[in-house]
Amino acid sequence: MEMNITFSERAAQEIEKLYPNAGEKNLKLKYDTEDTGCVMCGVTVLWFVKELSESDEKIETNAWPVYVEPSKNVFLDDELKIDYVESAHCFSLKSPGQILNARMSLIDKTIN
């Protein structure tokens, strides 16, 4: 099955507010394992990146394309929704069956 990612209206508005040029950047849904000590203990985050890997897969969404690493798809679900949690000032990643990250960060890795 093909992966489907959608942004809630609130999440899209928040990204546009924070990054008015978001459509000009590469947005990546990253399964980050840095400093976790184990590949199974990663956390999903959103990154704006300068460069994409040759293996990154482009997923069309209702807002901007999102890139994912196919080798990390095992940690994701086929149907994903990115929402914004106003009370916590962060994003969330959900599927119909679970919350993958209730407090997901959006980090601009294009800034040095």
C-alpha cells in the first residue's frame, strides 16, 4: 500500500506562519535515532533540509510534498496525519490506529 500523508488545516497554517517560504524547501518526515542508542528508539520529526538523499521517497500531500526514507517506513503507518497542537505549541503525527508522536518538532536544518 502507498503511504498517504495529510496536513490538518491548522498544521498547514502554522507552518506557513513560521516558514512563509515552506513551499520552496524540502520537508522531510524523519525517523530520528540520533542520541537514542538504538534504532528502535527513534522519534519522528519534521525537518526542512537542504539536500535530499537519493533514496528519499517523495509523498504528495494536500499541502507540500514530504520526503521519507523508505528504510524507515517500517516505523510509520500507511495513513498519516500531521496536526498542530496549539496548547503545546508543537505538531503531532497520528494514524487511524495510534499517535506516533504527540509532540513532534519542526526543525529548519537549512540554517547553519
